[in-house]
Amino acid sequence: MYKNSSLFSDPLRILAVDDDEIVLEASKQYMSTVYSFDIDTARSGAEAMVMIATSHYDAIIADYEMEGMSGLDLLKKLRSSGDETPFIMFTGKGREEVVIASYDNGADGYVQKGGEICSQFAELSHRIRSIIWKKRAEKCLVQSEAQYRQLYEESPLAYITVDNSGKIVRCNKKAGEILGKVVDSLIGMPVLDIYAEQPEGKDRIREIIEEFLNNGVVTDKELVIRREDGTSRWVNVSVQAIRDEQGKILKSNSILQDITERKRAEEALRESEERFRQLFNNASDAIILHEIKAEGRPGRILEVNDSACEMLGYTREEFVSLEVSNLNTPESNALIPTIAPSLLKNHHLTFECTHQRKNGSIVPVEVATHLFHLHDQEVILAICRDITERKHSEKEKEAILSGLKDIVVEYIDREMKIIWGNKATQDAFHLGDSFIGKFCYQIIHGRDSPCPGCTAIKAIETGVFQEGEITTPDGRHWMIRSNPVIENGYVTSVVHLAIDITQRKSAEEALGRSEQRLHDIIDFLPDATFVVDKNGIVIAWNRAIEEMTGIRASDIIGKTNYEYSIPFYGERRPILIDLAMQFDSSISQKYEDFQKEGQKFISESIIANFRGQDVTLWSIASPLFDKSGWFVGAIESIRDISERKRIEDALREARDTLNTVMDSIDALVYVSDMQTHEILFLNEYGKQIWGDAVGKICYLALQCDQDVPCSFCTNHLLLDGDGNPSKTITWEYENSITKRWYQCHDSAIRWIDGRIVRLEIATDISDQKLIEHALRQANRQLNMLTDITRHDILNSINAIQLLLDLMKGKIDVTPVLCEFKNIEHAISLIQSHIEFTRIYKDLGTHAPVWHHLSGSIQNFSDKYYLDIINSTMDIDIYADPLMAKVFDNLIDNSIRHGQKVTRISLSNLMNGETYILFFEDNGVGIPAHEKKLIFERGYGNNTGFGLFFIREIMSATGISIEETGTPGKGVKFEIHIPKGLWRNHNAAE
């Protein structure tokens, strides 16, 4: 069905792409032999891209899966580059997602491999030909429609279509010109209004209407059209009815031809006949009316005017006694046999000759002759013009032409030989002095025969001026003008002018490339974009707007009358681009959000039910001007910001929620710029105390009598060495305005614009401070009372001990002495308990501090003759001030109870974010049954703090300790320090 089609006059060139070489070659041989395709092959997508870039193919077939670049990747690259070559996926993959992916990315067809070979390749061949035919047919249709539209719009005849109500529904540009109206204003106008006034009255119109209704056609009726500007035009009108199947007239098509100039010519002819005699006698040229003899020879003179008498010196009476041959010179009479046949054939002829005056002098004349009938006799009217001055001028002109530098001027005879040429001819084509007499097509174009379409040949054949363009072998472009030289009615030669337009052509080509680049740029803009010319006709409709609206560019380009608004609003109406063409406040008022920035118009609008959903569209439009500043059209870009709007609403809601949370916090929360100290956010708590300080400088707004950044500002502590947020700083200070104490938590965070800012949350701890002060005061007083009581009790115990010693010396009774020992033991216990209260009273009475672990160990290492090995991380521990004595007492405990301790080792292990410190010795260890007892108060015989007190010191800040060693191999204390209670010592510095 395709082979005889003009769409497939040549073998179709197909590129087959497959990484299976055997399948590829077999497919090529089969399709070339059976279906007469011209097949090229590529074994990879990359190779195919190179071949496509250098060759033209009617279609491409590719395997879906290939190594490197798959068939789908090849398809994407081609379509993204603008290549619309028909593409068929030929693959063994039959999954639905493969088919969908192929078509979604621009494939024109899909054929699955497998099955019976003949059927498979028959389907592939059919699919290839049908797709190519469709593509070519669509292209031809677009071209045909464009040609028809151009013919209709640019026709020299006016076309008007009228419906059955008598109103105009369509007309072309020529109709507007003839009727003196804008085309759009004619639509809907009653057609009879055009012919309202006629010289012959309304009866003439009624007759024409009756003829149309009876016959359905009106032909060549001449009518007058009275235009709004007061002028009139004569038109020749023909009307054809368009009927339905029942014969009822649906509409009519009218063709109007402007015959005003013809009517004027006819009127002028009538007037000229009336004035002929007057003009004849008063004409400045000599006019001679004479008879014509056999074979066209001029005969007896019948009449002359005054100018003829003046030119040649004869009286009228003398003229009528002469023949034309008596006036001619011998040379002119010799031309008569050549001139006469042309005159008899064409009835008119213009030629040059010479006449001899009565006094014998010669006058050159140009004679325009006309053959016509006068009183049933053929006569010739000859108008003779003295061309003496012109002849002198021609000689001067020839001299001037010889001196032209930029215009090539040649005289060429009928055989295309150069009979004269100026110096520019020699210079332009590098000719010597011997070019005269040679064929122009040989020495200029290097040809053996005349150039096709030569304007000189056309001028010789038609006797009419010809114009055209040529390109010489050296690549230069020339504008050619050929003017025939007519002598005695015969074209003897051609004046051939050539102007070098190479630079102009280059500029035009560059402009064309520039316009194409501009079109490509618009087509690939990510925003939906279209362009209209100054008449509102759509001239560009890019891919993005095709996807947004579902309207293809080919369906809307060339249309006007607000066609571009229909996809968005469902009706024809002015939109933003029309404001760019001509501002109208009534249009701008239709947009909820409208801005004008210079010559740009920006708006946001909500379109209800746009392709099934409500959308928010952002649009920008601006006028377009050419290089000279003339308005040529307008452009509008449209962006769907519905998702962005939804995100903004969600962010706004989240921000409102966050503000509500921040405002509900019973503490100061503020954010400030770390460089400028400008307050960027302040919660309601802060505003109630310090006022709305947003936008102000923090140390000016939140402090009293402060004109420089605060000395205690923590900004420099919140960032690491790379300038990124690092940690949270907790500190306390008394505000100089409120005179209240605040505990501050400072952090560096990223603000919504990406910069790093300071976040401070400050909680009022003034009441807590008062309570702490009261507790410290009460504790101080309690300690003072305890110290006094302890001192008094110890003094009393000392007195009792002295008395007991005295009594033991006076009593020598063994049972009584034994009781004395029990009393001494009880007194010793009382002393121990009182001593414990002295030590324990300071625990927890002071705020925790940071202790340098390695420093604390080093302080006690020189005190003991032991090998102390410290392999821990260099950290600080946040604990009670008594923590400094813990390691001293642990070492002392090992020496006292380990029996053979010679080495102490400290190491660490990380368990998540918990730091585990190991304290080990090489002594006898702790029996298993005592491991849980050693931390009980009063256990053991040491005189130091004891493990009970060590555990109490640690637990004051949340640090725990346990013994996990193996009996007989030494003790192993595990100290667990949670996150926040330890830090890297170097980072702290």
C-alpha cells in the first residue's frame, strides 16, 4: 500500500541498533532483501548517535536493552535534542512497563521480538512504513494548510462569506482594504450595508438579490461601495450560494475585485477623446497621422500638429503633400522592412530613427507608432519626440557607467556575448582587456551553455525588464537587473547590471540563524511560554505550554482572536499578554495579584478546574521591540506554582504553630545574627519584658547602658574551627534591665535563609537563686552549729578518756578493766561518727565543677611509690569539688587492702555516648562475697573516705561506680560517666 506512494519514491533509509551482532546482521539482510529497505547498523547507542549526527534516516529501530546506552536512553537523547526521526522499539522485552516507558519518552512504535520470523518482520516493516507515512503526511498537511491560508489572506481578490441571516462571518485582508475597514470589524456586519448607496438606486440591488435567490449565483456585477472616509470604490462582484441537502441556502461566498482603476481609465478615455483635438494641437511632441501602404510601409501624411511643423520646418500645407519617406533619412528608410512586420503584428511599435528638416539638418527622434482604423481606413498615428538631448545624455551616461566602481554594467547581445563592459566588470571577475566578444556565461560562470533562468535571456525573449539573484562560482551573491534595449521594435541587446549583495546575504542568513536560535531557546524554556505578533497572532508555542495545556503548537500557531486564552479560561478573553500589547486597567483588575515593573506585567491567578483541578498560575508578560524600537509583539511565560503555594501554606502553618509554642514557653527565646547582632526573632515572653525588639541590636535592646557587644557574649564558643554549629553553652547571668538572674542555653543554628545564627533560651532562675542562697545560709548556720557541737562533744569525750585512764590506774580488777575497754571502744565509735559528720557536711554544698582527669591522677602519682599507667582519653569530668580526692583515696585503698600492689592502671571504653573509666591494680582483689558490701557505710578498717563516701561523691552528679575485678587478680572499678558529664579536654580549652 506504500510502495507506489509519492511519499516513498526512494528506498527508505533505516538505522538498526542492537548490541547482538548476529541478530543485527541477520535483520539487516532480511529487511534489505525482502522489504527493500536501505539498512545501516550500529552495535551501540553511542555509535548510533554518531551516525545520526552525520546521516539522515527515515526511521530508527533499536533494541530496548543494550550494554552502555540502552535503547530507551538513546530515545531520550534524541528527543531531548529535538530529533523527531520516527523511532521504533524492537525488543524481546514484552513487559507493560517497557511499552509505557517507550511511548512516554517519545517512541512512535513498539514491536516485540519472538515468534514466527516472517510475521514478526512483516509487522515491523508495516509499522515502519505506516509511521513514516503518517509523519510525512502530517508535514505535508501542515504545509498545505499554510499555503492555502497564505493564498486566501494574500489574494488580490476580496473573499467574503455571509451566513443565511445576511451577516459577514469571514473575510480576508483584501476585503478590509477594499471596504476601508479593519477585518475584525467586518465580522457580524450586514452585507447589504456595503452596497447601501448605488448610482442606479436601490432597484439595482433588488434585481441582484432576486437573481441570487432564483439562481443561487450572481456573476460579474459592477457596484459602487461608499466607504466611511467618504471615498468610493468600484467593484466587480460574483456570488455563489452554498446549499444543504434540501437545497436551502446555508451561506454564500462572494468574490470582489476592485475595478476602480479600470473604471477611472474608461472615464479617462472618454474624456481623452473629447480632448484629443485640443491635445493633438497643443502636444509638445510632433504628431503625424499618415496612411499605411502594402506591407506596412508608411504612406501619405494626412495631418500634423503645430509641434511637427516647428520641429521639421514645414507648414501644415507642405506636410500633407509629402509622404513619410520624404522626412526620413536614407538610414531610416532602410529600417522600414524590419519595422513594418512588427507594427502590423502588434499594432504599435516604438523605435528610434532620424528625420531630415526642411533646411537639411538631421534630428534624432523616438517614434511611438499606433495602428488603428479611422473612417474605415487603417492609419498610423506617429508621435515623434526630439531626442537630441537624450542622445547627448546617453553618451555622457556611457562615460559615467564606465567609471562606476561597485556596479557591474555590461551590454550583452542576443547571443550572450559581451559587447561592452565597464571597469567594475573587469575588476569583479578579474578579466583582462580581451573579454569583449566572449560569452558571459563562459568567462564569468565557467559554463559551456547559458545559465538556467538567466535574466538576460528572459529580457531578450519578453522585451520586459527582468530582475533576479545569482551566485557565482566563487560563492559571491549578486542582484541582477536586465533591461532590454529595443531598436525598431526589436530587442537588440541587454543592459546587464550586477550588484554584489554577498554581505547582505550573509547578514540575512545570520539573521535567519539567530531567529532559529531564538525559536529553539523559547521552545526549550522550562516555563510554559508563547509569543504573539503585533496583530495578536500566535507565532510561538513552546513544549512546556503544550504539556501544560494539552494544545499542540501546530493547532494554535497562526491563530488570533484570543485563541490562546481558551485553554486556560474556556473562553476568548484578554489575558496578561494583551496588557503588554496595550495596557487596559479593566484587564488588570481581573487579576487578584497584579504588579507592573517597568514594561513587565506580573500576576498570580487561581484557575478553577484547569484540566480537572484548581491551580495557581504565576505569569509574566512583556512587549517585544525590534532593533529600531518598533513594537513587534509580546511574550508571556506561565508557571504552575500550585505545589509551591501548598508548601508555603504548610510552612506558614508550621511557623504559626512554632510561634505559638515559642510564645507559650515561660522563658526568653530569641534569635540574633552572629555578625550584626540584629534580633531576628523574639517570643511573646521577651516582648512583654523588653518590648518588640525584632530588628534591633540585641545588646542595645536587652541590656542597659550597653553600646558595644557584651563581654560575656558566647558567639565565639558556638562554632567549630570550620565555622559550623558545634555545641550548646549553658551559663548564668544577671540582666542589667530586669535585675533578675537567668540560666541561658546558647546554640548556633541555621536560619531560614541559610545563615548561621545564635539561638538563646533564657529561663528566669531568680527565685531558685534566692532558695539556693537561703539553703546555703541555713547550711552554713547548721555547719557552724555542728562544728560547735562536735567540738564540745569531742572535748567531753577527751575528758572522759582522761578520767578512764586515771581510773584504770587505781583499779586493778580484771572484770572492771574489761568493761573499761568496752567503754573506750564505744567512745572510739562516737569519735569516728563525729569525724564522719565533719567530712560529709561539705558534700553537695558546692556547685559541681569540671575536673581534669589526667591532671588529678598526676597530682597523686608522685605521692605513692607505685607504677601508675594512664592510657585514658584526655577528658574533663563534671562532678562535686570533692571529686579531686576520689582517685587519691582509691590509690590509698589499693595500697591498704591489696597487700602486694605495685601497679595501678587506668583505661577507658566508650559505650555509646557513655564514658567508662577503668581503675585496676595488681593486688589480691576482693572476694566475691564482699563485692556488694564494700560500698556500704562503715565497711572496712581504713581511716580514709572509704568506698561508701567515694560512691556518694560520684552519685551527687549522676556518676556510678562498681567493682568487677577477678578475686586474686586485683581490683577493677568501673566508673560510668554519662553524656554531658564529660568532655574532651582540648575542645574545652
